[in-house]
Amino acid sequence: MSYSFSQRPLLVLHYESYLEEQDIGTYIRSVRESYTIGGLQRVASSGGRSARRGAVLALGRLADYSANTTLGRALVDSDRGVRTLAEDGIWRLWMRVGTPAQQRHIDAIQQHLEEQGYEHVVQLATALVQDAPWISQGWYYRGKAFFQMEQYEAATRDCHQALEINAFHFMAASVMGQAYQLMANPIAALESFRRALRLNPNMEEVRAQVIHLQRTLKGK
């Protein structure tokens, strides 16, 4: 007599251990020993729910920009857990673009942005986009700084460029929508917010803006 056993994928076992122990270092080491980046991308695209969660979590820590499309598509996964992990993971991935020196440059820009040193952000981000115009974070950070400095047209231009480079950059679409809104251009704002929401449906504040603008424009 023969028996058929249903075995869970190794990745799911690793992920379940992570959920129990909350040791991300051990999880990443275990996954690295068992899976290639390509294998993780395949699981993230077509595996079961727990497997997709595990794959997206690992990709956010291990992958380079080649996994941007996979994580970008995971932002609209049917499972909210996958979407949440993808949002964190894709941001981590964006911060790892470029050479080590360029990555340190990105980190410095983010730190100045958090400290509200917007003029320093513009200076540093300008140097980055001149050195590496293909890094979307440089354009996005400068656009966000311009927005905070109330230079809304400049903000929309830079955020648009960030989206031209990285079509999954939901934060650039969101800032662009805010800028258009403050420029009294509700139609362009609504289009930008809708784009952000299509990229990342977890953005509840953006969803509220879409509803508000739709009602406002309908009332007109």
C-alpha cells in the first residue's frame, strides 16, 4: 500500500519558524541557503499565501533592483499580509540601489529629510541625480523636499521623473498628487492619487483623498 503525503514547501517552514521566533537574521540565513533570488521571485508570484509572504519578506532583505517588478506586483497581491510585506520590502530595495557610496548618499539624504533640512536635501539629491540619474530615490527625495519648501511645480517635475524611472514608486505618485492639489489642479491631483492607489492599495490616506476629490469634482 502506498501513501501520498502533502509536504509544505521548505520556505513555508522557515517562515513559520520566523513567525514563532521573530528572528529575522536566522530566517534570512536559512532562506539564503535554500533558495536563489530567482526562485524566491517565482514563489512570490505564484506560491501559496504563506509561501508568498515568506518570499516577499526575504526578497526585501536579499534582492537587488532586479526584483523591483516582483515586489511591485506584490503590492497588489490578494493577501493583505503580502501587500504589507511588499511595501516594506520594496522600500528597502530602493534604498539599496547603486554603489555602496551612492547608497550612503541616499541614506544621508533621507536623514536630512527626517530632520527637515530641506535645503540640504535639495543640494545632496541634486548631486545624486547628476551622478546617477537612473536612481529614482534621488529624484523622489528632491521632489519631496521641494514640496515641503512649497515649490510645487518643481516637486511635480521631480516626482514625475522618479515615476518615469521606477513605475512602481507609489510615494512619488502620492507627493505629486499633494502638490497638484495645492496648485489648485484637482483633476491632475486625482489622477496622481489614483495612480498611487493602483500601485499600492494599502494607502488609506490616499484613498480618502481620492474619495474627497471625486465628490468635489462631481459636485461641480
